[in-house]
Amino acid sequence: MCLGILTEERTTFDYYHYDDPIAEISSSHGRGVDVDDDGVVRTTEEEPREHHARYDYQYDAHGNWTERVGSYRIGSQPEFQRSNIERRTITYYER
């Protein structure tokens, strides 16, 4: 019989001076408590997991980003892998 599961999750962000996120680290760690058929309480513990994300930006002359490249790595992987590229077009109107 499962008595309960406790999971701790934490996300930390780093920001560039334009308030754009440049890095994100998410970690989670889970624990469980079970009782077996003989009434013995057993605890289980998951391996901690960590996910790293990084964002690189290209900015226009007004200081707004026009391209954001996302990369990630899981756990202790040495290299970041590109996950997505987001592009946006901004139109400015002058009076």
C-alpha cells in the first residue's frame, strides 16, 4: 500500500540586463513511503534529476530581441543541444 509521495522541485533563472532569461536550471527529487504486506514501512528515493536550459539572443537597434536560440542538457551531459529557434519581427512606427 502506498502511503504517500513527496516531490521537491526547484527552478532557478538567470537574467540578462534586459530582463530576458539567459539560463534556467530545474531540479527534482522524489521520495515515497510504502507499507508491504507484512506491515513493514519502506521508503523509496528517486535519483535527483536536473535539466539545464540556455538562451542566446540577437537584438535589434532598439534593444529588443529578434532571435532567441534555446539549448538544453540533462544531468551531467557535457554539451548543450539546440532545441529551438524563435524569431520575431518588430515594426516600429515613427511620428
